[in-house]
Amino acid sequence: MDKIRRQIDVLLFDGINVLDVAGPAQAFSAAYIDGDKAYGLRYISIDGRAVRASCGLSLVADASITTTPSQTDSRSVPYDLLIPGGVGIDTALEDPTLKTLIGDWHLHHPGGRLAAVCSGALLLANSGILDGKPATTHWSRQKQITRRFPAVQWDLDRIYIVQDGLCTSAGVTTGIDMALKLIRQDCGSECALRVAQELVVSMHRTGGQRQFAPTLKGQFATQGGLGRLIDAMFETPQASWTLNEMAACAHMTPRSLSRHFKRDTGLSAMKFLEHIRVRHVCDRLLTGMPMARVLKHSGFGDAQRLNRAFQRVLGTSATAYQRQFADPDTCS
């Protein structure tokens, strides 16, 4: 029998985002220590019945949220509660029983953690346990959360926050980032790296929600010459791109290219390139590539230009970034 280190209850409700469930659950289920599963997973709903996700998929619950761990699992391990998000979160917010059960979780599960993916953080906030504490959630909920939960220290430029047994993530796939953070804490960096390799994801993604915005917008600008240029920039960010070379690649005049870039990404072509290069450098630093080799292939030319770009985009230097995220106990 697997000697699990922690048990995780995953809360299910109608209108749930299935990726908020599947992403973290798959990460936790892929974590092994000495051949044993590190985590046990149990899926619970408010009444123990199956739920329907927002995409139409039916999800079967193992038990109701009121079923105590001792009734289903006699192993003496910490119990965590994972709360996904989804369009059904607004209905769940109006359930007084769920509000009380979440608020009292720590009383009945000493040593347990409460973790929320995306808008699942609103259920934590609704129970009052995030008051005075830092938290993040999906950027689209900003107006709602600042109006309804002003006592929470919302920081929507973080893709996840893990502090004092309370864990929140920005949305959907960032639940995987948060899960990897918790796996690093519980099982060590080597285990987390194996999980990341299994899922083919980064051990730690760079930047926050706002810092992702320009390059995400650019990746959707796939029509015509601008799309071809952006693809080429992502493939070879280390190339010696100039505005004239970009314009030639896009089959536009430099003036027309500048206008299209500003319209579609909110940045100039050269600023957009800087964002891509910083992201390119971050990805390689997180693989353990030596700084000298990273610099050689960065496209920045020298360390001074690289660090100035990092300050503008991420608010830190490349070396400080490398030190911070090489430490598995450092929060995002």
C-alpha cells in the first residue's frame, strides 16, 4: 500500500472548471517518493452526489464534504482541501453550509492546508479566513473581489501565493504551478521536477498575470505578416532583430509594423521583443543553465543590458531571479 504523506479532498460543485480539478489532481497523483504515491486524492461534493462541470462533463464524488476523514481513511496524515473555480462559484458563494464548513476546516483538520484554484479563492474569502492575508485569483474577478472582500490583500499580479497553510492561484493552469510548489515543499525539488517533466510543464513560470499579457496577446495575433513575424521572434529571440528586419519579415513598412504592434499587443515591436527575450532567459535559468551560457544565447549582448531588461519587465535582476527560484522554499 502506498505510504501517502498527505490526503487531499477536492471539492466538486456544479459549474466547476474541469481544468481547475484535473491540472492539480494530475500533478499530485504523479508525485512518488521511493515508489510510493505521495498523495491520496478524494473527490467530495456538497451532498456527495455527482456534479456537472461547466463543459458538460459529469464528475462523480467519492463522498460528501461532511464525511469526516476517519470514516474513509484511517491513516494519520494531514488533510488538505483543494477548492477549484468555475462559473458555478457564484452559486456556491450563496451556500451558508459550505461557507461554514470551509471556515471551520482548520478546526477539524489540524495541520491541513486550504488551497484554491482561480475563482475558488472567493470561497475562501467568503468564509473570512483570507481577511488580512495576501491572496490571488483570476484577473477577471477584480471588481467583484475588491467590492465584496475588501479585507483581503488581493495581489492579482501573482500566479500563486502559498503562505501559512493558505494557497491561492490565479486561474486554470496556474493550479498546476501551485501544485508543483506544494510538491516541492512536501517531497523535495527532485520529486517536483519529475512531476513537471511528466506533465511537460515548467517548474516555475515567469512573471505574473499582467506580465504575461503582452506576449499572450501577441500569440493571438496570428493573421498575416504580423503573425509570421511573432512566430519567428518566439522561435529565435536571440537573433539580432532590428525594426527594419522585423518589418521585412512581416512584409510591412517599419511605420506600419509599429502601428500594428501597438494596436495588437499594447507594446512597441522592440518592447515586445524584450518581453520575449526575458521570458526566454527565465526558462533557461530555471533549467539550471549557467548564466554565462544563457547570456550568450539571450540576444541582449551583455549582462548590463540583460539586467536592465529584467528590471523593466520583472522588477528584478537576472541573477536575483535565478537565486530566488532556485530555492524550492521560495514563494512565487
